[in-house]
Amino acid sequence: MRYLVSVPSTLRTTYASDMQLLGSGFTKFWAAVGLASMVGLPLVLTNFWTAVANQLFIAIVGALALNLLMGTTGQISLGHAGFIATGAFTVAAFVTHFNAPMPVTLLAAVVAGIVLGILVGLPALRLKGLYLAVSTLAAHFVIIAVLGQYQANVGYGEGFTIPPPDLFGWTISSERTWYYLLLGVTAIVLLLNVNWLRSAFGRAWMAIHHRDVAAEALGINVARYKLLAFSTSTAMTCFAGALWAYHTGFVSVEAFDIHMLIQFLAMVIIGGLGSVLGAILGAVFVILLPHVITLATESLPFLHGLGGKVFEIQAGLFGVIMFLFLALEPRGLAGIWARTRYYFELWPFRYRSWEA
Amino acid sequence: MSLALIILIQASFYALLGMGYVLIYRATRVLNLAHGDLMVFGAFLFYQGLVMTNGSAPLAITTGMLGAAFAGAIIYFLLMRPLAGYPAAVRVLATIALAIVLRSLTTALWSGQTRYPAEYVGQLGQAIELAAGLSISVIDALIIAAALLSIVALPLFLQRAAIGVDMRGVAENALLAAQRGINIHNVNALSWAAATVMATIAGIFFSLKVRLGPDIWYVGLAGFAPALIGGMDSLRGVAIGALIVAATEVIAARFIAPHIALAAPFLVLLVALWIRPWGLFGSREELERI
């Protein structure tokens, strides 16, 4: 078949092209360039910005997990900060009590996440929408209270210090070492995510999102796939929490408050629910916004007076931006990106894209 | 003070909060997760009134309530009206967005410092002797009185007053109400205003009894547990829900551990959601069943 214009990337003409991870040679080329620049990035970044990049990687893992649950499967979760805390505290407990090495604690965090996911997911078999959201929020408060009690009882009232981990004889302490470790980990998690969404799991989850009754009628075991979505998501979340614990070096229950939950919600909403690219863009946006505000108050003279209020401005902006995206652009940054792309791909025609 | 009295005081406080949730839920079918921050905002308005009038409590309370009612109506028109017709999930997330905007606003306006408005008012800590060995402080007596008054007055208002009937009509079937010439947006804005005033009353009591600071939103948020347990669309249910939650919390604090007591309302809520998701007095069809 021949086309008069170039075929838009959304239009697949063969099964092989539908199954491809990276479409054309053009995409492959730019993916390679992107990866190479990611590898070279810490050579140009200062230590501070490398640390920011590391926080960003961890946030991307967390945002991908939340997106899997909220965006793909359509199960609202307001317990994300509590799930991250579970991962971080699993590491803290294993390091404090058993002095366990990093691979063991990471595995323990993932297992804890799977168990937690099944526990938190069980109400999802009975509840929908608002009531499910409330039950996950309640779960958040229960988790935080239990962990707070643990923190108070074990005697480290202020929190747990996590020493820099050893991995295969290497001590990971400098931000640059962390950067390469986290880059690799994030790449693997990203690949896993993309592949889940292309496989039977992903299709089942999306079917449940669109209409669970119809999904059931199509032979999808809704209960099983809901629990699977919950435990996959919480396992990833706990993994992110474990990485967070090691990278921060200090775990205290105060860090996992509602503000952290709001940050992750902002990531997936601003990025665009249901889109892997959106989760990444949202994480970049949310992590970089405070730094951009700080830079702006420092460099722009008329904003100097706001220097001490960076946190309030940032939180307020999150709220306003979150609301604007909810009301005006439900597909988020990923939607804006897709529209821009189709505009150029379809140029000079003005047809709407297939997905929009 | 006996355990029963402590539970009654705590339950009254929860009932005041929970009724705010119910008012908003009935009007706009949204669980308002910003209720705790509305409470903080209203309490700070009250505090501002106290500072400006040099401690005149009646004037400060009027300032707080009027300001809160105004804020509630504005929030409805700015936030909820544009989202009319959106999925419930989106609107709940929007109230989270509202919560953080409000929180950063209060912190920016009044700083994160903890205040004690009771210093301006005085005489609130005085004990009233109820019976031999049983006494209650003035503020606690006021909390119980306010809760009882609202439990009696609010349903009566909704049943008898013309505007209350309008509110019920809109809650029952907004489309039909609009067809009958009720301005549903004004009525809903009134519901939001009323709920914000309820939040402010709870906030005033808490700030007078304990303290005032941007961090007390947590207390206000806990109020959704009694509302859900009682049934999100039932004002009467809230009172029962508040009693259950308060009893669990106080008993857990006394006999188990303080951190667990903080989570007690939510533990009860999880159990309640599992057994009876539509609440004790809520209407069953409210719940989207699977």
C-alpha cells in the first residue's frame, strides 16, 4: 500500500509494526541519542544537579507505579505515600535488625509491596470510584500510624540512618555512582512497564479501566487482574521507596506525609493519566518546579521578596496547575505532546489524530 | 473526667466536622478532601478577628463565619461549577488541589507558627461541676452544645425552610430541580458555604481548646471517617458514626498506643467500608456496585 503522505506513527499497517517497541529508524536514532546523552549527562552536571537527577529517577519509578494503577487500570489510589513509606521502612528494618545487604533488602521491599498490594487491593473487589479512593487514603493513614509506632518503639524516635549500600563489592555513595545505578534501574523498570502494557496484562488492565463489566464479559478475571494491578503497582512503589531510603540515607515517618502523596498525584495528573511518557514528563515537571522557582526568585530582582516562601509558592502552584490540567487538559502533558506531534506529522492536513 | 464524657466530647467534635462533609456530598456528590484545610482557614479568620478586635469573641466568630461562608461560595463557583459533569474521581482530586492551595495560602498569610487563641478569650478552661466528681470545662460544654444544636437544627432547616427544601430537591435530582426553576448553582454554593461554616465552627473550637496552626488540617480530615461510616448522605448517620469513631479512638488512646489512636478512625472506616460501604444510614443505591 502506498500513501501520498508519510504514515502517522499511530497508524499501524502490519502486526509486526504494531508489536514494535520503537517504530521507525528515526525513532530508534533519537532513542539512541537520548540514551547516550543520559549516560554522558553527569559529566556536565554539578553534584547538586546530579542529586536532583537521582531524585528524579526515583520519582519516575514511583510515578510509573501510580500511573499503572490509576492511569492504566483506573483504580484511584490515595495511598501512594504510605506505600513508599512501606518500602523505605522495609529497608530500614532489614538494615537495622539484620544488617542485610542491598539485594536482600530490595527483594524484601518488593515482596512487602506484593503483600501490601493484595491487602490494599482487596477492598477494590467490592468498592469502586470514590469509596475505593477513600479506602486507600484510610490505608495510608493506618500504614503511617503503624510505621510511626514502630519508629517510636524501636527507640530511634527520630528515624533510621541507612549507611551507603554495598553492591557487588562497590560502595555506592557518590551522587555520580548513584546516577548510573538509578539510570539503569529506571531504564529496566520503564522497559518492564512498556512491555506490560503491550502484553495481555496491559490489555486486561485497560479493559477493566474502560468498562469492568464488559471486561468480565470478555473473559477477563476482573478480580484477579485488579489484585495483580494493585500488587504490581505497590511492588514497584515499595521498590522506589527502598531506593529512596538508600539514596536519602535517612528514613523517618514524617517524610511520607500527604504532601508526598500530592506530589505523586500531581505527577500523573499533570503528565497525563494512562500514559508512560506522561508519568515521566510529570515527574520531571514536579521535581524541577521547586528548583525553577528557587532560580527565579534568586535571579529576578522583583521576586526577591518571595525567596523565603518557595515551599508555599510551589505547593500553591501545584494545586493550581493540577486543577487546570484536571479541568482543561485531562490527557496532560502527554496529550499536549501527542497533539503537537500529530500536527507536524499530518501537516499540511488538519485531521484530528486517531487517538484524540 | 470519665471515659464516657471524653468520648462524648470527641464525638461532638467529629459530628460537627462530619456534617460539613455530608452537606457538600449531598449538594455536589463529592467527598471534600479539602475540609481540613477549610477548617484551618476558617479558624485563622477567627484568629485574625480576635487580633483585630482585641479579643472580642462575638465579633471574631462573626468574622470567621461570614468569611468562611463567602469563601465556600467562591470555591464552589471557581472550582466545582466548572467541573460539573466530570467523573467523581476528577472532582475528588480537584478538592485535593484545593487543599494544597488553601494550605499554602494560610501558611503564606499567617506563617507556620502555632497560635493559642484561647489566650485572647479566657475563662474557657474553667470547670463546671456536673455532679459529684464529674466536671466539664466551658469549652467542652460548648462543643457538645454546638454539636447537639446542629444535629437538631440542620435536618429541621432542610425539612422546613424553603431554601432547605430547595437544597434537598437539588440533592435528590438536580436536573428536575433545575426544571422546576430552582437555581441549582446558587443552592449548591449555599451548601458549600454552609459546610465551610461548619468546618469553621469545628476549627474555632479546636483552636480554642488545643491550638491553631496550619498542621491541624489532619484533625479536620479525620472527620470524613464518621461521615462515611454514618452514610455520606445522612446527617443523622453522622452522629452515630462520630460516636463509633470517637469511642474507638479514645479507647485505643487509653489502652493501646497513641500512634494507633491516630489511625483508629481510619481503621474503623476500613472495616466499615468492607462490611457496609454505603454507611449505616446512607442510601444503598448511592454506591456504584461492582
